[in-house]
Amino acid sequence: MKIKKTTSPIETESLGFELGLLLKNEPKVVILLDGDLGAGKTTFTKGLARALGIRQVVNSPSFTLMKKYTTQDGFKTLFHLDLYRLEGLGDDFDLEEYIDGYGMIVVEWPFKVPEVLPKDYLLVEIKKLSEEEREFKMTCVGYPCKRAVQSI
């Protein structure tokens, strides 16, 4: 487990970027982002996307549940899921396909459907300390994130 603090949205995005650089060569990594509304989950995800080389605008998929971003060369993919509006598993879409797929899979509000969470993931718990300050507690469960968490 690793704890990091940021003091601005720029630092929050930079922390995501730093972590993304450490994970970008993994064929698959699932990152679970847990935190209150406005904690910085999407800002953190913007940094992850930038580390992969994604140039598209990254914003919250709250109303679409999932957004897919791909690098210009097509070699890296980021699936950004926001499960806030999900009321358990249903016929909305095949959530398991994305979580079990390849690429970087970022899941906001992951504990809305704990039954589909993979056995290997990086849990990033974000706590809002003040208007600008955030605390990030990163816990690796399984492989491949252990090296990244130790290095960050």
C-alpha cells in the first residue's frame, strides 16, 4: 500500500500520469477508483490517459457508463467506466467484457457491482481533504500493479 497527497487538480492529474507511465506496458490492468463525488477520479484518469499517449479529451462517462479512448496508432486502449448510476448488474451492457478485456480499464464507483470485479486490480481510494487537497491510498491486489505501487 502507498499513500500520496496532492494539493491541486494539476498535481492529481500528474499523479495519474506518473502511475500511468509505470503501468502503460502491461497488457491489462484494472484500476478501481473509489471516492466521493468531486474527489478527483476523472482528473486522475486524465493523467492515466495522457501517460498512454491518448490525445482525446477525457471526461466523466457518468451518463454513458463507459467511454473508450485509443491512441492514434491504435496500440493502447483505455476503457473508462463510471458505475455511479448503475443499480447492480442488469441488461444495461456487458460489464464483464470490459473488466475482463485488455488495455487499461479504469472503473469509478466499482463497488456498485462487486460481483464482477477481477481478482487482480489496483484500488485507488481518494479522500478529499480540502477544496484542493486529496489523499490517494493505493492498494495492489494481485498482479501486475505491485511494481508500479512500489515505484510511485
